[in-house]
Amino acid sequence: MLHVEQTADRCIKCNICNTVCPVSAVTDLFPGPKYEGPQGQRFRAGIDTGDSPDKSLDYCSACGLCTQACPEGVMVAEINQVARSRLVADRGGLNLRDQVISRPSLMGGMARPVAPIANAVMAARPVRLLVEKTIGVHRGAAMPKFSAMTFRSWARSHKAPAGTTRTVAYFHGCAAQEFEPEVGAAVVRVLERNGARVTFPKQGCCGLPLVSNGDFDAGRSYATRLVRRLRGSADDPGVIVASSTSCGMTLKAKYRELLGLDDPDTRAVSQAVYDICEYLVGLDDDGQLNRSFAPIRARALYHPPCQLMAHGVGLPALDLLALVPGLEIERSRAGCCGTAGTYGVKVEKYQIAMDVGRTLFDQVTESRPDFIVCDSETCRWHIAQATGLPVYHPVQVLDRAYATA
């Protein structure tokens, strides 16, 4: 974590980070990543008085575009996140709303026995108005659909094919486990189409929502537990694929950068993790990807989520989708869809999220695609809510093309 803060010294005040910031472009409530990041850090460094950083830090969405754009390697977004964690600590911890939305596994598990009823209740406008008034989750914000079946229950009943040539461990995370088991099922089927035996190590939430909201202590406890559970898979089979770009990036780098976890076990797990599309493109590069795709006669718009950029692997989903015959793909012109995990559901930030996503939403209106493709679950929910179109994970599209081949 000290390394993150020390990168502030590299800042040359070029303002590139400010030019790519989607939040400061639409609101004056956030003065920009340079001001809050490396510039603000010079006033925080070495001060142990417990003084809170500037409160406008609350409006940084932690999308990471500033860090990716910096030509000098300043970890701007990470500096802001560390400062925000101190701000949260000074306030005595997260408020009730942020405590709730930072624990997706808990929400999913509690709603599962009554999932259809819970979904119907949460879709009712009077209920959403009440939730907005009582805990501050905006009435118009996208909410995940609770699933009556978990991904792991699907996996237990799934019969794997014979004749596999490799083994891959799957980190499905909270989204597939609690809300989108169909995404996890598509990941498994696509991997099996490519000769993989898929294993499902015991796991849990990666803690990213807690970290993003500023509770580093709670996030660290989630992280150490998850590393312990995934450690064996880092050795055997040695490959762990993740279908959530944000969760995958957390495992790859954020435990070390933000939480100070740089022990041998954490490093072993981080080095074994691949984004699912990154892994499949690697197979294709080695001539081992099954390209037996049936045509999909459709027009789609692909939006790469912010966290994908931090992986430094390009746009593997776009490369894979280009292999599907008949599928016309247009790339999003937007740098961010606006929601940034839990950021866009908060009553004070919902309109900012919508304004940030306007470029994408307008492009959808102009292009009129049949569906949208995006690697991140919270982005998919936000985009679907804003556009009314179906939004799929790239692997779901590949799964469909395999299934009809």
C-alpha cells in the first residue's frame, strides 16, 4: 500500500488523468483525479493526525481510467481509494446502506428461498421509493435478480463430458453464484467445448465491494479467506479463470496494491488467475480453440468495462466475438457506463452514473443493436436497465454459437 502512495511523486501535472475522468466531466462535485490523487496525497503524506481527506473523494467512482491513462505510472485511482478508506475509518465505518450493498453473497443467500417473491417486491415502485427513503438506494437503479438456484447447485447436477485434455479451476464469484447462474453454466460449457475439465474450488466473495466502498479491514478478511480457499487450485491445476472482470482484477492485483497482501500464497493465487476471455484467446493463439461456431445473424454492441482495461490484455472478448459467423459487432465509444459497481445505485450518485453512461446509451439508440455484450455483471445490469435491451456476457454468446453448431 505504501508503494501506491509513493507513486504520487511521479506526477508531472500533465492533466491526462483529468481528461479521461468520466465523473469530473459531468459533475463539479468531484474536482478530478489529479487534485484528489497525487496532488492531494502531497498534503496527506506523513501526517498521522487522523485528519480526513477531502470529502469530494466520495464522488470518485474508482473506475481506474486515470491510472490506466497516466504516462508516468502514477496509481491515481488507487491513491484515491486508500485515502477514501481513511475517510471511512474517520467516520466510524460504512453506513447501513453501504454495509448492505457491499455484501452481495449475504443478500443473495437471504433472498434465495423466496427469490420470485423478492424479485416481485423489489420491482414494485412503492417498495423502491421506501428503500430510497430509508437507506438511500435510488429508486431507478438497476438491481440484480435474485436466483432460486445457485450456480454451485447447477454444477453439482451437471454431467461433465469425457475426454478432457486440460483442467481449469473456475472462480465464479458472487454474481454467478447468487444472481446469474446461467453465466456460470455458459462458462463451464464453453470450457468443456475446448477440452477442459472444470473444477469448482470452495470460495466466496472477493471483498471488492467492501474495498471499493472504503472498508479495507473487512475487505482484507474476505481476501485472506478466499486466498486460503483458492491456494490449492493455484498449484493444481495452476489455472483459475474468472468470469467477472472486476473480481478477476481484484485477485490479480488489488489485494497487493490496496490491502498490502503480498505474501507467497496471495502471489501464487494472483499469478494463476485469468479472465475467461483472456484464457480463451490464449487458447486461440496456441491454435487450440474450438472454432466450430454456428452463425448468429444479429447486430451487437460490445462495451468493454473499465476494470477490463486494468488487466492489460486488450479486448479479448472482441477478438472472440469476431470469430462468430454472421455476428456484426460495434464497439462502444464510451469509456465507462457509469455504474462502477455499487457506485451508481446510491441516491446521491445515481444521476452522475446516468450522465456518465449517456454516451453509451445514445450510441445504443443510434445503432439499434439486437443486444449488448459486456464482461462485467454490474455494468450489464445498469446498461439493461437504462436501454431496455438484453445484455449478455461474451461467453454466453459463444455458448449459443457452440450450442447451435
